[in-house]
Amino acid sequence: MDFEGEITHALSTRASLPMLRDIVQRYKQRGGTQQHAYDTLEKIRQAYRDAPCEDLVLDLMDCVAGFCSKDQRIWDEVLTG
């Protein structure tokens, strides 16, 4: 299953933020990029707009982009564009 499919499946099973972060961490370990992860999550967020899990996707996007506490960042860099 690809990254988008993993996240979408996890959301359908009501995964928690730590579980979603684990999926992104595994994606990163396989060589996935921060920008691609963020773009994919934005695409997923658009599909879940106004759904109860949209806030969860936004929280995950913050962890990917680095707009969170340093211990919650998945990449060291802050995504700037």
C-alpha cells in the first residue's frame, strides 16, 4: 500500500495522531520526502474537508511541516513553501 493509501486506511479506522505519525515516520525511513508527505496530506485533507477527522489531518500536517514542538517534528527542517 502506498503512503496515501496507508493514511486513508488509518483514518477510516479512526487511528490516533500517534498512529498516523508512525505511518509518516515509516514513510520517511523508506526515503519519502517532507514535501511529498505534506502535499499528500493536503490532498487527503481536501477529501475529508468538513469531516470529523479533518482536524486530525491538520495536526499531522503540522508535524510534517514542523509547525509544532520540536519533539513532535518528523523532519528537522521547517517546511517553508
